[in-house]
Amino acid sequence: MNIKIKKSLLSIMLISMLNVLYGCQPKPDSDLKNFVRATQENTSTHIDPLPPFKKVDTLHYTSKHLKNPFDPLEISLVQSTTTPQRNCRLDPERPRELLESYPIESLRMIGYIEKNNIFWGLLLDANNNVHRVKEGNYLGLNEGIIEKIHTKGIEIHEWNSMDGEKFQEKTIFLPLSEPGES
């Protein structure tokens, strides 16, 4: 026989023997399969039932007695002097406060805080920023000063310019907004 054929047959036989020997080896994942089988045999498949749901009482919401949220914000005039006053302008040298850059109509009282018998009002401006104010703070475009803060709203004293020299004093009440009111 030819040497090339003998070498070919020998290499085929060698490869066949290696395949047979490799097939007799244990599989590399046999220990994993044994672990999974043992774990499944030792675990319980019982799941406790869900606890019964508690019955919730149903509440009926009626909004007939509430203010319509689409109505404009109420700012009521409490009193106004009928005769213009001269020289009632406040100190022109005093530094301006942040809320003096907003008209009073654009501010809403959304709450209050009482600490040590002192009331602090919470105002929401046109930019949806919340400001904490106290009696004596200034706000509005017409030199409004906060006179009184209480649970129903804020009383503001304001001076409107009539002709640059004469001013009209009026008191404005800014009511506490109801929850959900915009």
C-alpha cells in the first residue's frame, strides 16, 4: 500500500478514537443539572393565598356648594376714601421688595402659617413661585402694605396715584384661595 493512504487511514482512526474517548467524558454542565434537579426536589411549590381585601367605604363628592374654579379671582374693595389725600406717599428711598413688581390681581393667597401667634401668609405669584409674607411687607404696583394676615385672607392698604401728586388710599382684601382653585 501506498504510504499516503496508510497515513490517511491512521489519521482517520486516530480521530475516531479521540471522538469515542471524548464522548465518554462527563458533560461539563452535568453538575449544574444535578444541582437544579436536587433543588427542584427539595423546594415546596406551595404559595400562601393573598389576604382578603378590606372593604373601602365609598364617599360621594358633591361640588354644588363650592366656587366655580373657572370664575375670576375675587379681590374685594373693603373701603376707599372718597377725597384724595395729598402727600401720603411712602418713603421713596426705601428698597423695593420682590412682590412690588407684581400687580395685586396676579397674586393669590394659598395658605398661611401660624407660629408663636404670628401669622405668615403664603402667596403664589404669576410665575407659580410661593412667597412667605408677614404684616408690614410691601406688595403690588401701588405701594401696597400688608396690614393684617388671618385665616380668611390678607388685608392690604394701597395708595393709587391720581395725578402724580394726589393719592387715593384704599384697603384691599385678598381672600384665601380654596384648594384646587386656579
